[in-house]
Amino acid sequence: MVVAANFTFDPDVTLYDSVTADRSGRDADEPKYKVGQKVRLVEDIVNDGTYPHAKIGTLMMPKGSIGYIKTMGDFLQVIRVYEVHFFGSDMEVEIVGCREHELESMEDDYVDEETLEREAFEAHRKKMAKLREEK
């Protein structure tokens, strides 16, 4: 047990909250999707209050819309959010923040540029090591 500044912390007590509990049941430790990957919405995206120019509950992007992962980040350091660009949408906005469970991949064999670059560097290092050994 740790006591600091009138606060007692018992390491045997498991803490839960609605934010991390929801994430732990839906998001994997590693991102499921990569930047540039083609995805489809599996449910409607409605304004949860994070988009200031529309009322809460307003449809932002309908189920079935197809887009590409633009970036990914964390909200409150525990909730993974993908910024998805839905090109040519008739909706007010084309770029919407989506959670992992709201998306499905359209490309099962997708390989991102970071992976390709890492593989190229590894191949180059092996080639250079082999050349050094031959000298």
C-alpha cells in the first residue's frame, strides 16, 4: 500500500471507469487499421458533440460509406480514433473521426508504406552486412 499526500493507493484494487472499460472491450492494444487503408462504416456516425457546427445527434456519415484512414490518434490517451476521409460524400463534412468498432476493412491484404519501408531497410542492412563479411 502506498500513501502520498493524503492519498492511499492499494495495488490490489482494480479501478474501472466508463472510458477505459469501453475501450478494453473493443479496441485492440495495437491499431487494427493502418494509414491509407480503405474502410467501410458498419454503423451510422452521429455528432456526439465533438463537431461544433451541428446539433448533437445529427447524422455525420451514413452506414456503408467508404473512406480511407487519414490519421489516427488517441482521445484522452485511452480511446483510439481514426480520422477517415470519405471522398465525394454528400454530407456536410468529408472527414470524420471513427472508433475501431465502427469500421471494417475493405482490403484484407493491405500493407502500409511504413511496413514496406521497414522491410526495404532490413533487406539493405542484410545486403550491406553480407558485403562487409566478404571483404
